[in-house]
Amino acid sequence: MKGVINFALFLMMTLVVFSCKEKVESAAEVTQEAASAEGVVYNVSPEAAKINWQGVKPGTTHHGTIDIQTGQLVVKDNQVVAGSFVIDMNSIKDLDLEGEYKEMLETHLKGTGSEGTDDFFNVNKFPTGKFEIVSISPATDGNANSLVKGNLTLKDISKEILIPANITVTDNNVVVTSNPFTINRTDWGIVYKSKNVFKNIGDKFVDDNIYLQLMVDAKADSTLSSRE
């Protein structure tokens, strides 16, 4: 990998990639302290970082992107040892609809309409999310070289998650391409039309699982260290 992420090509392949979904597990009830270490800082910018998402309900699948607003990765001895990202929840986009239907879905997910403000992410109250790395260990999955443990914060609720990823470190950049992974939205208090919460909802439910993929190309900043 040469440090260039082709998001346009990736997004065209989103539905194919997400066909290989793993069973979702509930997030850990408690979080661990985020990793802190000295090293070379690599900066994350919205132009080279995205989270791809997919949501499902009976007969319908939607997918799109969320921007990473800012972030840093810290590298020591050619290994990522710490880092965090701020997630711009106002940037939620749907990529499979157009016009009025696209606007309606994005408004509902963001909670910026006159109704259903807290059905999903309520971005006026919670404009950002956050992911903080706790640890990184070698992956046993042949499709990833690293297993990233971290704290994901959405709507001011923090839960520990595991992300299988391929991480490549060079002098100029760090490229992180995660495998598709799942979170259970109800762990973050998002229960809109959850069949596990509303038992008599029938086929009107929205799946609890949200399928995600992290794509980051962070650039080295030799003028900074993690302690500055």
C-alpha cells in the first residue's frame, strides 16, 4: 500500500465488502484508560479519513459515510502505540438515495428535523463522537494484521470495542484500513424500532447492528510529539 486511499472506488464496493458481516456482540460494559505514549505524531484530516456505515431493516439496506473531524496517531518503533479520532456526527451522509428521500433519511439519522430528534444520533445535542485507542495487538485473523481495542463514545456513552484492521506505518504516513465490523446501537442508547426493545414490532424493526469500516491515512508531523 502506497498511502493513498481511493475512497471513491471503495464506496462503489461497499455493498460487496459488507456482504461478509461478522456476528455482532454487545460492547463491553466498562472502558479502559486510553493508551498514552511518546512518539512521532501523525495527523488525521477529514480529506483522508472516513467511516463507512451500513444499516439494515427488512427489505432495505442503506449505506453512507461519516467524516473524521480530526485526530492523531502516535508511532514508536514503527508501531502505532496510541491515538484518538473525533467523529463529526453532523457529516452523516447516505449514498444510495437521491433528492427528497436522501434528505429525509439523513435528517432522521442526525435528528435535525421537527420530530424524532433522539431516534438516532441527535447531532444538535451530541455533535461529535470519539474513538480512543486502548491497545493494539497482533491479529489472529488472516485478513488483518492488527486488533485494535478502543473506547467508542456516541451520545456521551462510552463502550469498549474491538476492530480488526490492517495498519501500515511508513516515515510519511500511517494507513489504517479496518475490516468491516459491527456495533450494537442499543449499547449507546439508540433503541428506535429495536425488536429487542419493542417486542411486538413485527417486521417494522430496524436492525440493532450497524456495520462500520474505518479508513484513515494519517500524515507525519515531525514537529510534534505526543507530550507537546
